[in-house]
Amino acid sequence: MILRSIAILFLVLSAALAWAWQDYQRFIEQPLIVQQPLVIDIANGSSFRSIIQQLNTQLGFQRADIDQLWFKILARQQGLINQLKAGEYQLPVGMTAKEFLVLLSSGAVLQHSITFPEGWTFKQLRQELEADKNLKITLSELSDVEILQKLGSDYTHPEGLFFPDTYRFEKHTTDLVILQQAYQKMQQVLSEQWANKAQDLPLKTAYQALILASIVEKETGVAFERPEIAGVFIRRLNKGMRLQTDPTVIYGMGDSYQGNIRKKDLQTLTPYNTYRINGLPPTPIAMPGAQAINAVLHPAQGNSLYFVASGDGRHTFSANLAEHNRAVQAFLRKR
């Protein structure tokens, strides 16, 4: 009787072990993701158990306890039980349990991106940061000056200090980290280009070059025109002529600008109205790109002192006021 009971127990255990082995093999070989890619966001400090529970919940698994056991056994076999890293991961269709563990142990988290186009103002940059759902927003209550202090900057005005580019980041990265990258890149680009500038420019500092580059950036979106437009401004500065550029007037108008510049706007004295002030405005008016900075530091040679839109996105350049007035009339006739 005892031998028979032992034999029955042995058969039951053998069947159970066989089932377990087959189920484990099924678990290893069967894809976790079978319909569409899945994004899983693992919080800092998550335990192995909580990670697997989160995965099972997102996948809708009904055998959470069994699969958690298989996951733990597999993780120990692979030496990954304590190697899983927090972050946001994208799990592709066909991914197996082993591939899932390898992915989370690699730290190859999902990358997001944010883009700041050339010519944007710091106000637009801040709005873009605050609208990004993948960033951790920490600066929304701070003033522009307080943000510069956070960056360790000696400047008191943020305009133009951030390089327009696309920046990649992990989810939950802070807005301050992105600003630090953009600020440092602008400092690097400006420093490198200033060190290789043309001779005899009427610009005493790299910051003055940044100011003028921001004006060139706003004056044209046509890349090959930038050196010629920069040349006009450089010659005007050398001759003591006012820059008389509309983008600076618009910037000085602030929120009162409604799409048109009136005669009284040109006559209103602001620190940025280059129809009323001599030389450069006190700060940049936008984020200039590398091409605009290079144009200012290597302006085109020539004798033009004026330019006006030609109606096709480009400009007509003139050496004297009479030529310029004819070009203005031609533009008005086209309109």
C-alpha cells in the first residue's frame, strides 16, 4: 500500500514537473508582445516584482503569479535579477521574456526630442518646453532672470543665448537640463566662430556678434542672402548709419505688435527701435543659427547699404538711397 502511494505520488510529481517544464519553455519561447508595440515606464526604485507586475498589468496577463515565477527563474539564470534599470522602454512586437530582461538591463530607454527653430524668441522657447508632456517642468514659476541664475549665467537677459537645434532626451528629464544643453551649445558655437572672425569688424565682443546675428536671422530665411544682409549692416555700422531694421522695431513693441508696423511705431523710441537709436540694440532679438552667426563674422563684400523685399522671399540690394527708393516702389507695385 505504501509502495503504491509512493508510486502514485511519484507519477503526480513527474507529471507536475513535466507540465512546469513545458510551461516554462512556452514562457521562454512565446512572444510577450503579439499585437502592437508597447511602451512601459519603469519608475525609479521599482522592485523586480513590481516591474513584472506592471508588465503583466499592461499586457493583460491572467497568470501573473505563474509568469512572475518564470520571470524570476529566467532572470536568475541570466544573471539579471538585480540589473533592471528604471526608464521608459518601447517593447516591439515579437519580443520574448528574455529579450525584455536584456532590454531593461541595458538601460536603452526610449528617446524623445524637442526642437527650437532658428528665429524663435525665448518666450516661444519657454512655451515649447512647458507644452512637452515628456519633460519634467521645474521652471514655469521662475522669471527669466531667475532661470539665467539657475544656469549660472552672468547675462541678465535670456534672448538669443540658446542654440536653435533638436535636443534628444529621456522621459522625465527636466526642462532645466534641456536649457543647459542649448545654452552651452550656443556658448560653444559662438566662441568657436568668434575666434575665426574676419578682421576689421565693427564688433567689439562676441555678444555684439550674437545681437547682429539675431537681426540677420530675422531679416531673411534665405541662407545664401545672410552674408549679403550682414554686409549691409556691417557697412552701416562702419559708416555710423542707423541699422533701420524692422525686426528690431517689432521686438521692441512686444505684445502690442499686431502684424503691422505703423509710422508712429517707427517714431516711438524704444531700446530696440533701430530707426531711433544708433548702433546695435542692447540684446539679441531671437535665437540665431550657426549660419547667421557665420554671416555676421564673415560678411559679404560690396557697397550695398540698403535692401528691400523683392516679393519672392528674397531681397533687392542697393548702394544708394535713390536705387533703394526705386526698389521699394517696384515692391509696392508687385503687392
